[in-house]
Amino acid sequence: MKKRLASFIFSIAILVPAVPIHAQSDSSANLYYEAPASFSSSQGKSNDSITSSRDNAITETVKKISPAVVGINVTEIKQYSSPFSSMFNDPFFRQFFGGQGSFSQKVKELGSGFIISPDGYIVTNDHVAGNASEITVTLTNGDEYKAKLIGTDQATDICLLKINGKNFPYVTLGNSNDIMTGEWVIAFGNPFGLFNVNDKPTVTVGVVSSTGMNLEPLDNRYYLNMIQTDAAINGGNSGGPLANSLGEVIGMNTLIYTAGQSQGNIGLGFAIPINRVKKIVTELKEYGKINRNFNIGIRVQSIDEGIAKYYNLNTTRGVIITQVLPNTPASFAGLKSGDIILQVDNYKISDDQTLVGVFQQFRSGQTVSVHILRDNKNIIKQMTLEKTEND
């Protein structure tokens, strides 16, 4: 208690210069203080100076980005299984109860997004709006729009929406390849639905903690080369922009790590690099989906301690090829069973799940560099990803 009270023992005394008290012509006296003209003038200059010093790159970025940030409310129809679903699959019970093993329910979710063009294209996460049956977008002026789902990609967790209109405020997309660890970043979004309270995004500030982070896949979504930030990201921030101090969007807020059962931020937030978002959005605009119609033609296994010891490896990172199928991109590239894949293009391979996620980044017709370890030698093979026959 003493520590709490200690913070209130300071006081500020304002010293006002003494001025004459002017007597009135009648018997009563009217006491008043007349401030010198120079006092109010200097006070105004002081306030202007303070305001000027408070205005900085971060506040300018907030002014620039905020009008293009939107709150997203979605209605999604989810399928649930009854705890007695196995019983209802039994023909005996089905004749009495019918197919009651599962049921559907409308669920309302919320998230964030940002407008990327004056004609109303909006980017958000697939896990925010990718499965929505109804999408409502709220702008900072309070206007609400029904949004159309243009296309979505579960693998990269990127979704493209469209609202009808013109001259919408929109963000400037930066270059996520030149991000510097330690630079200031600002996260915008709709945490816990607070956007709906005053039609304004919530802003948090931090730095880029790290780049090139490969995370574990979640619900068939692969998070590679992610931007890590300590700017607070909470539930509902998903899909909002992460901007640098130049007012450019360099990522899309997507994931947080939490402590135990806590849903709050602990300083570990992750954003999808904006260069990946640009690439996916371009394809979604044109095709409405991402086509990954190629078959690599290999079977692999993650490296455990036993395999690492057998091959005299210093780490368990990478995957070992257990089979190469004939007449496939892998066989044409000269890959063999026993080769250890360490890297594909600029993506380092940690395990089999990372390899699957990496190949989600490519398209048929592309040629990729596969870095392998064979007979204790580092070799690079060029592999062209050809379309499968049934496409």
C-alpha cells in the first residue's frame, strides 16, 4: 500500500505573477486576474511545439493506414458431430432416429482486413473468411458492405474479398524482402471486436523480432518465412495489416503464440510477408483459386536421431528420400533414394511437413533448386515441376 501511495505525494505548484486589483467605482470590489497578452500567445506557441514534437513517423503511419483497415464479421455454417454419432450409424438405431449423427449450426466470427485498391478489393486470412456463408465489412466511417468472396487459399491462409463501390481508401504495399530485424512496426486490427465500438482499428506498436520463421502447420495451413513481431496481436487481429514506419504494409497479422490456455498476447505474433500475399492475390483475382497441379514423385521421411547417426549428421533437420517414382519431376532431376533434402530454393527444410508446405509455394512449370546431401557432398539439383497427366 505504501508503494501505491508513494506515487501521489508529488504536487505541481503554478506560480502566477501578482497583478493589481482594480477597485470598482461602487462600494463593492470585483476581483479578477487579467493575463498579459504575451502569456496567451506564448502558451499557444508552446502547445503547437508540443503537438509538433508528438507527431512522428508512427503517428503519421497510423493516420495513413487506419482509413483502409476494416472490421470483418462473418457467418459460417459449421458441421458438428453428435457424441452419439457412432450409435446413429448403426442400422438398428437409424430406423428409429434417422441420420442424427451430425448437425450444422451458424457460427459468427470476426476478424480484420485491409483495402488494397480503390475499387474495393480486401485482403484477410482464409481462417477468417474463407468458409463464410455471409461476410459484412465495416469501414472506419461506419459504412457497412456485404462482401463477395473472390477466392481463398487454405494452404497459405490468404483470402481475397470484394465490396462494391469506388474511391475507397487503400494501403500502400511494401517489400517484405527488405525488412530489417529491429525496425519499428505497427499492427492494426479488430481485436475482440473493438472495431465495432467506435469504427476504428486498434493500433499496437513493436519491432520486427525475427524473419524467416517456419512454423508448424495448422489445419492444413503452412506458415513459412513468417515475420515475427512483439507488437501485440490478439484474437480478432487476424487479417489486419502490419506496417513499417514508412506507412507501407509489409505483412498480414495471422498467428500468435499463447501461454498455456491463455488467449492473450505474450509478445510472439506472426505475420505473412506481404510479397507472398501479393502473389496469391494476383492468382485469386484471375482464377479464384490456386492451382498446384503437379506431382513431385518422391516419398520422404523426417530425420530422427538414428538416421542422423547413421549418416554422420550433426542435426536432425532435413528429410531423407525413401523412394523416387519413375517418370516424375524428381526422377528427371536425378534425385535418388537416400538423398537428404536440406533446402528447396531459399526455404530450409526442417521435416516432412515443412517440405510439403514449401512445395505449396510453387506452381507447375517452375524450376526449383533442390539442395541435397549425397555421400557427404552437398549437391544442387534443378527440378522442373510438370503438370500431372489428368490436369
